[in-house]
Amino acid sequence: MQQEAKVPMISEAEYLERERASETKNEYREGKMVAMSGASEKHCIIVVNVIGELGSQLKKKPCAAYLTNMRMKIERTGLYTYPDVMVVCGEEKFGDEKQDTLLNPDVIIEVLSDSTESYDRGKKFENYRKLDSLREYVLISQNSRKIEKYARTEKRQWLLTESDEKNPTIILESIGCELKLSEVYDKIEGI
């Protein structure tokens, strides 16, 4: 019988020190460093397509889009993670003077993979909902041409909108942008 390796508990300060020196990305969950998996070719192309679309649409707006290399912290839960794409409109708030940990995204976008889909839909989204700044959470499939958007309502409920062939565009009202299936999946074959 194989025994599961125990991951040692570390402090938030230890995590940040190790993470800033690390060549790989790790989340900080409930006192533990958790290695993040690599990304597939489809995943990378989709992220680049989304960043290209948002970058173009956000020109001359007081908003900034961030790629997966920008760490984010959810202060209410202590989770540090690396969303695939984040957008902040207005003034960015960072964890400290190093400005490498964002605290206030308006939009978070995750590209789903087989190994992370249940986490992205479940525990991670549960953590994301604790962000007062978050207005929209977008999940993009890399196995089918599908985008799901969860938008926070004034009553703090989350309203789901899904794309399909009849509705091929997802509108991101909070930042005044749109994601078209044809653009998000440009250069993606076989889905």
C-alpha cells in the first residue's frame, strides 16, 4: 500500500519567499504550497487569443489585463493562485511593494483542463466568490467550443450565461468587452 506524501505546513511569509525564488508556479492553499501543472498547446493558444482580444478592446480604457504569471491573493481565504487571465479596471491593489500579487480583479478567466476543471468550478470558484471586487468569472473549455460566464448580481447571486452556436458571443459587461467563439478558438483544430 502506497502512502501519500505529506506536504508540510508553511507560513504565508515562507510561501512568498519561496515562490518569489521559484522557477515553477505554486498555489498557497490552507498553509501548503501546491505545485501547479503545466498547460497544453490548446490551453496556451486560447489564453493568447483571449489576451489579444481583451488587450485590443481595453485600449484607452482605465483597465489592465494580466496573464497567468501575475499571482493573485484572496485576502478573506488566504488563497494565492495564478488565474489564466485577470482584468482590473481602476486602481490596482497589490499585496505589498513588490507589486507581484494582485488583490482586486474585476474579471477572472480560467481555461479548463481535464486535471483542473473540477477545482476551477468548485473550491477555486468558492474562493473567488469571496473577492469583493470580482464581477465576472469566465470558464473556457479547451475540449469543446464553449464559454461560460458567471456574473455577480446586485443581490450577490451568480447568474450563468453560456455560449453556443446560436449565441457565439459572451459579453463582459463589467469591463465593456466581448469574447467571440470564433476569436477565442482561432487556430484550435478538432473541436
